[in-house]
Amino acid sequence: MSSDIAIKVENLSKCYQIYDKPRDRLLQMLSRGRKQYFREFWALKDASFEVKKGETVGIIGRNGSGKSTLLQLICGTLNPTSGTIKVNGRIAALLELGSGFNPEFTGRENVKLSASLYGLTQDEIEACFGEIEAFAEIGEFIDQPVKTYSSGMYVRLAFAVSINVHPDILIVDEALAVGDAAFQAKCMARLKALMNAGTTVLFVSHDTASIRNLCQRVLWLNHGDMVAYGEPEPVIGKYVAEMHLATNSGLSQLRESASAKDETSNFSQAIDNLARMDDCCSFAEGWRRYGDGRATIANVQLLNSQYLPAETLYLREEFVIRILIRAKAPVENPAFGFSFRDLKGNQVTGSVTTNHKAPTIRHLEAGKEYVVEIRGQNILSQGVYTLNLGVESVIEPNVAHEFVDVVENAIVFRSNFGCDPANIFPAMVWQDVKFSMPESNLEVV
């Protein structure tokens, strides 16, 4: 294998034997190959590709396409049915939550054990332990048994170990989807630093924007087959078009069923539920707030065009954001705003009342509750987004605002293109424009 190649895969396949009944395993052993009591499932079939040193390769595909199987084969935790794998350098892998951790050991003990398995000496482990502990940010839990950890704490510690053992090759299999938005951003920054330093990275994700931004090459798997391997734009473009139409067909059927409900009663129920819910119970996991606290956002609902709580909004669909605000002290000249952010924290679209001419906004009186309603149309590209809300006190419109209460990551939802292939567009937001082709007297020379 050439010295500039980090990973070389040739005709790699993995087949599993699927037994319908537990006793069939015993019968298969006793038959000595004379009869077959299992079905074959080919998780990966004849995959061949090369990854150069310092290259970042994204791996995409639907669930069950063979992505995780491929990574486990490369890491050596699975043996191939056929084919060969050649790896040049130390591999650090984050294949699943707490992979390789002993649940009875403390975090500190697991860090030292994992680092030693990566080939680090005792002195090297002691030298990098501080960085691992600081990056994981799990505090005193570092000395508690790993079995007491939440899923977020698992992934924090596992990722901290993987990136701080100075790997030549780093493999990440969707583990970052578990962390909160702030931790995901932190991990992305560290990944970019490793890439810039020349680390070879294999990166599995359903976030095609991350794949497009981070990777030099993309591998697309489908039902164990290699569909494509090459430059990000053409591979991702074909993948997105195929996946969108397949996914949207199923979601449209669900929407048709939900839209049969009575819209008026749903809207009335949404209003009532907003005030009856316990404070903050409507917020998504990982939400956070800041502000002076004169008023607080108690609850929020994101409703679709049928006035149902929205897990998915379609392109151009009308939506309603209903916010319950509880004033603890007077707030003069209040302003209300919202934004939709992607999972990297980029503020994609949003608005605040001071952006609009003469909105009817009353002063907030202490001890009273208010419902603020925001109506709009979904213009987001297909993907996952968070709803972020703000209550501000205006000192000078759009120049000086005091933060009264800001809630980030209040709701997580998905934007969807629908079944019409004409709805697919290559941008973050939809722009409604008019196209024309005027008559021209220009001549081609």
C-alpha cells in the first residue's frame, strides 16, 4: 500500500446468518453443512475504495445501509466475510455511546483503560488526561461509575478520549447527534482542528450540510451496496434528491391523516393547554435561558397549518408560534422575537417586532400573563432546526434592547419539502422570485 494511503478497502463484504428460531442454530451445527437453517443478510457487498492521509471522507446512507458495519470492519471489531482492509496508522473510533467503557469502572478508570488500548504509555496517558477531563466537562462525575452516566455524559467522555489520544485516523459514527447544541458546536470545532492538523477522518452523519462543509470525498451506501464515491457535490446532490422524495411520501400520508381532525377545536385546545402546562415543560431537551428576569417565557407551542403541535413543517406551510409570557415586574416598550437555527447554531431566519411598522405591543404589567402569537410561512430547506425566542425591552429600536428573557433551543422540529420534486432547492431558505427571459438583440460572436 502506498505511503500516502491511510485506508485501502478491496472487495469488502460482510454477511450475517439470520435464524428464525433459536433452535435453528443448534440444528445448523448438527447438520454440518448438509442443510441450511438460516437466511443470509449481506450488510456490505464488494466495497472498494481508498482514503488518502489527511483526507476527510463522509459516509452517507439511510439507516441499515451498512455504514456502521463498514466502520466496525475498518476498526477491526468485526471480521469480514470476504475482501481485505489495510490501515496505515493509529485508529481512534467513536462508534457508539460508551464503546469500550466498563460500566462498573469510574470515568477516570475508563479513560485510562481506553487510552492504554489505543497504545498510549502511562506517561502519555497522564499527560493528556487533563485535556480529556476538561473537554468532557462532566465535573465530579469523572470519579463516579460510568453506569450512572446519562447518554450525554457518555458521549462527552467517549469523544474526549477519542480526540485527545493523537490518532492518525479518527472514525466518528453519528455519536455527536446525542450531545446538546453547545457540545456539538464544540466537537465540530475540535474536528476541524484535527483535520487541519492532518488527521484522516471518516465521518458518518445524516447532516448533509456538515458532510458538504467538512469532507473532501463522500461515500454513499444503500442496502450494503456502494452507490457512489467521489466529490461531495454530485454525490450529495443525487442522495438528497432520492432521500427527500422517499421520505416525504411517507410523511405526506401521515399529514393527510392528521388534517382530517377538526381545526377549530385543535386551536382552542392549543390555547388552553398552553396555560395549563407546568412551566418550561414544553421546552426541548438542552434548552437554556438568559435575561434580567422581569418577565419569563413560561411555555411555547409551534403549530402547523392544522393548528396541531408541529414536529414537521412543510415548505410554504403556514405556522403559528404561541408564547405564554409571565410578567414578574413591569416591562416598558417590550419587543418579542424569534429565530430558527440549524443544529450548528447558525441563525437561518427570524424576526422581532421592531422590524415591523407600528406593531400593537402593550406594556407588560407585573403579575399578569400574556399570550404572544407569531404567524408565518415556512421557507426553510429540508433539515432539523431549533426555535429560539426572546422578550426584550426597547431602549432604542433595533439599536439598544435589554434582554428580559431569551430561551434558546425551545423546540426542535423538522422542515420538509413535501412530495413535489419541484420543491427541492439548493439553499438554506426559499426565495420567492420571478424568472423571465426577455427578448434580446444580442448576437453571439
